[in-house]
Amino acid sequence: MAKDKPPERSELLEILRQQPRGSANRQRQQVEALIEALERDQPADLSDPITLQQLEGVWELRWSSSQQPYLSVAPWLENLQGLAPSQGRGVNLLRLVGPLASIAGIAVEAEIALDPGQSQRVRVSFRRGGWVGPSLGGKRLQWLQNVKQSFPAWLDITVVDQDLRICRGNAGTVFALLRRPDLELDQLL
């Protein structure tokens, strides 16, 4: 018998889906309380193949506890993350919303791997970052340089299902993301 989704999930999804992007930031305390309740009631276990498969895909950041500009949520910005644990790859992509989205973005590519013995942790090794542009003739225009990562990075995936992902980063930041089924993972990687 399938486990019922907690009511906090529906409430959090409603807040995160509000337009414009960034409106959830005004409800900070409520979002934090909902996240804590979901982490308690619906914890992720990446050792479960079904849960790990749910992690794969394109996600859009809809709320972050960070004050860093590149981790912010704004109406004019898409903050996307593509995760392919099956390929050991991930990418973060910042781009403008709308018709200009395909013209240019800032991307950081990474190798990702499950951390053995940790049921929620994904290790992240940033490899390349820079500008990505449109595809011309089947090839994507890009200018990426190697990244020298001087610290161990990881994400604890605390909640994941077909629509919602909550995670905590190594710097203590909490993220809430929604799946973007309209975007193909291969287009980001």
C-alpha cells in the first residue's frame, strides 16, 4: 500500500509554484517549517533504486536559504540543476527566463557520486564552468574552463519524489527545487 503524502508537501508545493519566482522568499519561516516537517515525515533514501531514479532529471531552484546572488531565486532568472546519477554527472545552469534563455547562460559541470554508507549524500566534484550558448548545427556553443575545487562538496538529498526535491549543501544552505519535466536532461548535460 502506498504511503500517503504528508499535507505539508502540498502546502510547500503550492508556495513554490507561486509566480513570480522568488515569491516564496517572503514566506521564509513557513517554508523552513514545512521543509523540516517533510524531512522528518518523508526522508529520502538514495540506497532505494526507485528513490535514486527519482533524483535523475532537471530541477529548478524555487527557494534557497542562501543570500548568495548565484543561489537566489528571481522572476527573471532560471536556476536549473540537471542530475544524472546513472552517468555520474551533474550541471548547474543560470540563464534568463524567456526567449533569451537559449542565447546564453552560466554553467558549472560536475561529477557526482553517491557517498557509500550515507543514504542521502551525493558527493560533488566541480570540473568545468563558464558560458554556454545556443546550439548551431547540432553542436552547442560554449566556453568552459577547468575549475579548481579546493574543498569537498556534497549535497544531502533529504526529500525527493516525482515533483519535489529538498537538499542541504556542505555550506549549510537549504534548497527546495521543483522538477522541470518540460526540459530534457540531455540538453543541459
